[in-house]
Amino acid sequence: MSLTYTAPIAQDGLASPRRYLAVALLLLAVVLVVLDGAIANVALPSIALSLHAKADNTVWVVSAYQLAVLVAILPCGALGEIYGARRVFLIGVALFTAASAACALAGDLPLLILARFAQGLGAGAIMALAMMNLRQALPQHMLGPIIGINAMIIAISSAAGPGIAGAILSVTSWPWLFAVNIPLGIVVLFGGGLLGHVEGAKRKLNAKALLANTAMFILFFSGADRIATAPVSGTALIAASLACLFGLLRLERKSDVPLIPRDLLATPAFRVAVIASISCFCGQMLSTIALPFYLQHSLHMTPVLAGLYMMAWPAATAIIAPVSGRLANRVKTAWLCAIGGALMALGLLVAGLTPPDPSGIAFLVGTVLTGLGFGLFQTPNNRILLLSAPKARSGAAGAMQGTARLLGQTLGGISMSIIFATLPLSTALNFAVVVSGGCAAIASLVSLSRARYEVAGPPGAA
């Protein structure tokens, strides 16, 4: 049972202190989802040993979660608009919490993979609707800083995830990595009534569209997984996913609640923010795969030391993200995003292309610049993406934000697989860093294109 408040939502957010309790619960749920994605990678060797499974099969513990999030996030955004953001969000939290218990109790690998898929479905609902609930909870002038704080929390959680996983595994077994989610999930569920509640628009969701959406992402993910080792079949699967996308768009030509929000994508500010986000996250994924290899193979660092050096990026992002949120109230977001993307591109080139230095000083300077640029870009870009959508379409906007991030990271992973498969390691690392810097530069230029129709000012002044 959750605490329930039946008082109506104010014109501009919830009353204080309810709004702050609601924000705390929403950010806690986001931390749960981010940590769960970050800790699973570290646990794979322990899982393989404990369940007597092959190492390559255990990768599906991570992949099943990512695939489920991709499948769920757009439908959950639409469901939140139809049935209410609070209701669908809390169903996602309940599913995530129950699936965490199933992961902890799984006695073999197939059951663990199935539980991880269910966990990813719950995470998709949380990611799609956290921002819609935040937008209902807060007055308009507070959204910029809170989006910055959200970005900071995600960065800190991502950085802390491997360390938390290592600490837990040093004293106990891998099931506890998932068991720790249970009490936190219960806290969010118990306090769920603090969230604002707005009745959704009672409309139907097209079942054929749901099937097309599911097939599209399964085919795309499967093709991405095979593209480097079996390029012909991988390309065919990706082509089939594009055919599903075309079919989905045709099915939803007259839909009031389309899974792919064509009405929002028709808005220049929203469309540019989505394109820039995909490009930025593509570069982010490329670099976060390539740079650890650079540290260990070019600078000859131990894995532990390389991990510490890599934390400079999220640390810098955590510092700049809330500052960026406040700047977005005074400066055109197009300029902030353009400067952030350019700074990220410069930092990547400094970190990856500077002649090898055993001290790693140049690498640290580069990754700090990259982290500052990443945070300076992400906060205002997410802000304009969310606030350029009408409040009633916040679910679709939040889902599209998450989809852009996941799609960009998947494209980055595909690109890195192709680069590793076609080039020698030393050449591949330098080339990957150049490509990732190019992606950040594209994000900068795309963002700059909206400067001509954007005005500086508080949220909504676009």
C-alpha cells in the first residue's frame, strides 16, 4: 500500500513539501535503473562460475535487459499518456522490484535471463515516465535545474556502479547485487501516492503497432549483435527492422497516441534535440569502449588504474550538469549545446590522440574536457526536448528521450564492433576516438541549427 494524497495538482506543480518528496522518489527510481545497468557487467564472471554457464552465454544477462528497455520504452510513454503517468510508472517500479527478487533467486541462467528481461520492461516504464512525473510535480521555472540534477545523479550512479558491484561481490555473492533493489523499490512504491496524478486520455493503443514496435527492436538488436561477425545476416536483420519501422508508421497514420511521436518530431526544436542526442550518445558509447583499451594497451595501465582514470569523465559531468541547468534559463540552449558538443569533441581528441604519456595527464585533461562538454550539452538538450512538447505529451517526449539515448549507444556499439573487426587494435583505437569526436561535433552543429528560431529565457521561451 502506498501513501496517497488526493489533493489536486496545482496549476504549476505540486505544493511544497510534497513536490520535494515526489522528486526524491522519482530520482531514487532513476538511480535504481542506472545502477542496475551498471553493476551487471561486473558480475558476469561470478554468474558464469556460479551457474556453470559459458561466458558468451552470460552476456545475455546484460543484453536481455537492454533489449527489454528498448522494446518497452515507447509503448510505456504512450500508456502513461492514456492511463496516467503515475499509474504506469508505479506498475513499472513494481515489475522492476519483483523481477529483481526473481534475479536474486534464479537458480540457472535461462531463469536469470528471463528475470532480467522482465526487469528491463519495468525499467522501460521508469525511464519513459520519470520526466513526465517530474513535469507534473514541479513548477515550470524549476525544471531546468532539476533536469541538471537528474543528469548529475545519472553520471554519479554510472561511475559508482562498478565500485558498488565490486564492494558487494567482495563480501557476498552475486544475487545480492539484485537483492539490494528490493527495499529501495518498496520505498518508491510505498511513497508512490506522493506523485502527482492526472487522469490520462482514455484512448486505445493499437495492438498491431505494439507487435511492429517489438519486432522492430528485436530485429535491430539482433542485427547489431551479429553485424561484426556475420555482416550479411546482421545487415539483413537490420533491414528487416527498418521494414517494421515503415510498417509501424503506416499503421499509426491516424493514431491519436502514436508510439513514434510524429507530431512532436514535426516540431523543429524537438526533432533537432533528438537527432543531436542520438549523435552525442553514439560518440559517448564509442569512446567509453575505446578509451579503456587505450589506457591498458597504449599507456599500459592496470584495469583498476584505468577504471580510476575513466571516472574523470562522469565526475566532470556531475559538476557541470546542475550549472548547465541554471545557465539554460539565461542563455540560448542552442549555444550551450553547440559549445558542449564542441568541447566534448575537443576533449576526446586530446584524450585519445595525444602522444602516449605514462603519467596520463593529457588523458585526464581530455576526459575532464569531455565530461564538461557532455554535461553542458546533455542538460539543455534534454531540457528543450522535454519542454518543447505539450504537457499532455510528456510521456511520449520522455520515451523519445530514452529511445534516442539507447539508439545512439547501440549505433556506437555497432560502429565499435565493425572498427574492431576491420582494423588492427592500435589503429582501431585512434580511429574510434576520431569517429566519436566527429559524432560530438555533429551534435554541436545540429544543435547550432536551431539558434535562428530560439530565444533565450526561462523554460518554454522557444
